[in-house]
Amino acid sequence: MSVITYRQALRDTLRAEMVRDENVLVMGEEIGVFEGSYKITEGLLKEFGPRRVKDTPIAEEGFVGAAVGAAMLGLRPVVELMTINFSLIAIDQIINHAAKIYGMFGGQTSVPMVIRTPGGGGQQLGATHSQNIELFYSFIPGLKVLAPSTPAEASQMLRAAIRDDDPVLFLENLGLYNSKGEVPDDYAEPENDTVATIGRAKVTREGSDITLIGYSRMAMVATQVAEKLAEEDIDVEVVDLRSLRPLDRQTFVDSVKKTGSAVICEDDWLTYGIGAEIAASIQEGAFDYLDAPVRRVAMAEVPMPYAKPLETAALPSVESISTAIKETLSAVGKRVG
């Protein structure tokens, strides 16, 4: 096994898929000569040339639409949007075209494209560059929405997304790019066929006291919470959603049936958030097993502040999630602290 960053896992896997399949191309703003705002496309223009690595104008609706057309004609474009916030400029192409063409054309053509895009707060980028608006896309049938949390998951899920015949929104939280984790030594080989199963959540830590559910950066924070609370004899089971559409309800419902209670942590807003869907699914699938109401911990319901102390206060934290877990367990008579 090798230890690498999340950023390197994405870069090496993208390159491997371009070597493996000549129909894979990348396109986006400043991804060629500049090698990408976050250096995921570093070295690709030099190796593959401008035919397969295309710098685009600052016109998200235009180049996402071009990628839709390219995918319909048999190519496999990987589009890099500099931030998920800029996807709002291309939302018509994503929702009304990429997601719907297969169904509206009666299955005569598919749209095998990937839209890679970072998001999330904590980087002092201001309110319009610090959002998690994946809910917009997770709501739409015809799209697949993935949110890997570790370098290994990022590699296997990107490989799966590129090889999938449906349009995939691939979420990369800015706070994860420099995080490190183990990957197989052959993870970057073009011959590697280890792909994640799209639509499958994962229990990343077994526990018996309570279920803690997260995705992307929050899945990593959830693991930190579980490790911290283990020192206080609180046994937390962690579920990483990994995929927001399709959503693997069965895995987290089964976990809650085992533990009897649940806390959901998310990097988006509480109202109408991903956590609301998870909570509703738990109520439907595990109501008779619940010992306490499902708790949610999310961002403050404000546009993200720029000032670092305010930004930090607005984001969910190890401390705020730990508090929610302890309050939930106390409410059902389990001794904590």
C-alpha cells in the first residue's frame, strides 16, 4: 500500500483512464496550460496534447453543453468546473439536457460524461465560493452524484464515474485535497479494474451505541468524532454515504436498526438538506428501532462568512457533532461522559 493525497489520487487516476481509453478527454477553464486551479490536471496537456486536454473560455453553459454533445457522439468527456458554485451558470445543460437525454431519446443515446467540481467552506473564499449545493443535483433523476471522502475512494469512484454510461457529478470538497490515505500500489495503472460500486454506502467503522452518518469531508470528520468518543467509552458506528444519487438507504437503515439512534452530519444547510432525506429514510425504514429522534448537525443557516472565526463557527465540527451524540445518548438513558 502507498500513502498519497486525495489530490494525487484524482490526478493519477484521471491520467490512467486517459491512457486506457482514447475516448476520454478533459475540458475546463485553465486545466491545460495552467494545469488546473487545484492541479488535478497537472502534466496532462504535455502528455496528451490539446486534442484531449481542452482549455475553455469562461463560459460554463457553453463548454458543459459541448461536453454533452461530445458524450452523445461517443466520447467520454471529463469536465472540470473550477467550483460547484459556477455550475449554476450551466445548470440548464446539466439538469435539462445531460440528465434527461437518455430518457427523452428513448435510450437511443447515452451521455457518458463526468463533471468534476470542488465545493465547501473553510477556505475563506466568501459566500459565493463556499457552498455545498449538491442537493440541487441529487434531486434530479438521470444524474448520478458521487462524494468520495478518502484518496482510495476518490480513485475507485472516479474510475467508476468515467466508465459509467450516465452523466455523473463528482464532488470534491476543497478541505480534502491535501488529506492523505492508503491506496493500493497499482491504483494508477491503466490496467487497474478496481472500481467502486456506484450507489453503495459503506460502514467505515463498526459500533454499537449510535450511528453517525456523513459524506465527503463530513465522513472524515465523523471518523475523527468516533475515535475521540471511543476514549470516553462511546462506541460510534460510522456510515459513509459515498453516493448521494443513487442513495443506498438500506445500509444506513440497517445500521440504525442495530444501534437504535442516529446523528447525521453534513456540510450543507440544515433546512431541505441531504440530512433531511436521510432522516426521513430512517423514519420510514427503522422507526420501530429508534430510541430517540434523529439528530442533524449542519452548517449555520447563513451565507458563509469570510472572516475566519465566523467561518469556523458556521461549519459543523468535531465538538458540535460530539455534543449532539452525547445529548442523543443521554436522552435514551445511556451513560455518557
